[in-house]
Amino acid sequence: MKKKTKILIAPIEIAGYYANLAKGFKELGVEHDFVVYTSHSFGYGGESKRPILLRAADWFNQLRNERSFFLIKVISIIPMRLLSYLWGITALFRYDVFIFGFGESLFPNNIDLPILRFFGKKIISNLSHGSEARPPYIDGSYLSKEGDLSSISEIFSLVLRNKKVLTKHLKYADLVIGAPYSSSQFAKSTFINYLNIG
């Protein structure tokens, strides 16, 4: 008997995109889990499960958002992140296909991408949302209210960051979805045009 493929959509929500992807999977009868590390401030919802480790991380995250002492806010970051990453380790072994968005993955700096690839997991990365791959020097979000551009050194460091994210996903992901007008400038290989997907 063939083993069922386990799909994970994680760890971030962007404008309801992944909630709708999860909804579409559900309507098609595709088994999956949609899990975010922290709930979106706009409350898009749609998560299929909330693992106990991430519920515990939520508790520490609430300490950061409430009126608590600065030291408590700072210290609460450590267990919050540790619990999230501990869940990420369990996900490495639980799922076969990983769908990531906005240049994110289970761990900081996408250190899990080569590990997932090594273990033969399928990785689908969606880098078509905007600022995660767009060159910062053509990204209006880095302009001040007066229309001034951020400093050259800041823009340069953001260029390096975005280029690194894009390069890593293109190297390790099985499929990369990108936007021709915002993801292509730093791309060294081809990707799926999100305009063909919708």
C-alpha cells in the first residue's frame, strides 16, 4: 500500500493567500496541514491545526505584546523561538512536501532547505509576494514619507539579503514560484510565473 503524501503549508500567512490555498486543498480532498508560527494581525485564519509547542510559543509571544516589563518582553523571545524551532524539527520528519512563502522556511536564514533536500523532501517556494525578492532600490516601501530613499548602505545590505534568500530557494527548492517584475532581477535560474497560476 502506497504511503500518503503529507503536505505542510508553513510558517507564514500573506494577505490570506495560504489560507485560501489550504481551503482549495480541502475542497479538492488533498490532505495537508496549514500551520503558522504566529497568528496574522489581520486574523486571516484558516490554519488546520495548532500544535501544542506552537500554542506554548503563543503564550510567550503574548508576554511580549502585553504591558509587561521590558526585560520580560526581551526574555520571552528566547522560549518563544525555541518552541517554534523545536516544532520545526518535528515537522522535518512528519511531512513529505513543504510549501513555503515570502522567502521563509522552518528556520532562520533558511538553514533547513539543504537539510530537507538531503532527506528527499519536496520543497515548493512562493517568492512572488513582493519585498522578499524585489530589489530594494525599486521597492517603494523603503522610501520615507517625504519620498527619500533609505541610505545607500542600508539598501546595499537589503540587496544582499534579498539576493541570498532568492538564491537559496532557487538552489534547494524543487519548484519556485516568482513574479516576473519583482522576482526576476536577481534570479540566476528559471521559476514558475505566478501570473500563470493566479
